[in-house]
Amino acid sequence: MLRKIIKIDGDKCNGCGICADACHEGAIGIVDGKARLMREDYCDGLGDCLPACPTGAITFEEREAQAYNEAAVKAAKLKKSAEKLPCGCPGTVSKAIRREETQAENVKVHSRLSQWPVQIKLAPVSAPYFNGADLLVAADCTAYAYGSFHNDFIKNKITLIGCPKLDMVDYAEKLTQIIAVNNIKSVTVVRMEVPCCGGIENAVKRALQSGGKLIPWSVVTISTDSQIVK
């Protein structure tokens, strides 16, 4: 049938996941760091996700699409409520983490941070410390989740941090400028395993593509219980 349905611009999407949280029908999911319309018969065409998108990646279009299936949406909601969290986002699930105290915890760990500011939004594009730098772009939570973050990741790197879900900005433009005007030697991305963290990985990927330089880069993913998962 011909009806109004959402359209997601993958180039504009930063993978923050806010639209997926705003979609009460569960029509939107995050796949490979991008929002996707997972089931068109779950989209009611009312557009609760449109104002939630910080980058304007979601619009309406009129096209041939499956009819909205209210019964299927209700069944899916019931199934989720029975097996899922009290909240919609995996990154906000509450859990207690018990750790055994060791002698090493009594050893003072010195900061390895070598520059300021560290927030992506605040960092000056042409700061002298970017010249010849190995760049670390990290999600905010990683330094709290991973105990040896300073020694294993910040040491000998210039550090930039951010959260695409909470900042509600697209970091790709700022990172593109930093890469374009400075001699960056390498980029390491450290993110959490939660889906919304794909936004920071995707922003770096797009910045590297737009910066016009061949720069080696890698991605490290941290689990919520402090393990490196990839």
C-alpha cells in the first residue's frame, strides 16, 4: 500500500541510538553504528523519532510499504517487557559489579594525560600537540570501566573524549578538521560494547574518510564488566 513512512539518511546518522529509544513501536534498530528501519510494518508513520534525531537524519517519505501492524507491535512489546530491562537502552541497565581487592590496588597510578582540554567539542582544531600525534578518541565511560586505561590507552597519545548519545552532536565534522590540518600518525578508538557507542566509532570512520589522508586506525571495545572484547 502507498503510505507515509520514515526514511533514514545513513550519511547524516551518527549512530547515537536516540531515535531507536524514541520509537515506541520498535521499528528502528542500530546496525553497524547506523540507525536502520528494521520493520516497516512496525512504523506507524507518526514520526516520534524525527524530533529526537540530533542530526536531522530522519524524514518522511511516501512510498509503497507494508501496512502498520498494530497487533504485531503489541505482541513484540509484550515479549520485550517479559525478557528485557525496565529501560529501553542496553547502556542504561543497572547491575552491581563485585571485585576482589588486590595488593596492586594500593599502588598509586599516575595520570598519563598530556594535554587539555580533552572533550572533542572543546579541543582547538590546530593545537600544537596534534602535530605528529597518535590520537586516542574514547567514549566517556571507557576510562571508568577499564582500570588500566591511563597506562594502556592514554600513555603517549593525545586524548579526545565524548559521548554521542549525551552530547547530541555529530563529532565527524570536528574530527575531520583535526585530521585535515594536523599531521596525525594514527587513531585509536576506544568504545563501550553498548550500541549507542557505535556513534563515536562511526564518527571517526567518517572523519578519516573525509580527511583525505591514509592514517592507520583501530577500534578497541570494552565490556561493562571491564574486559576488552575486541
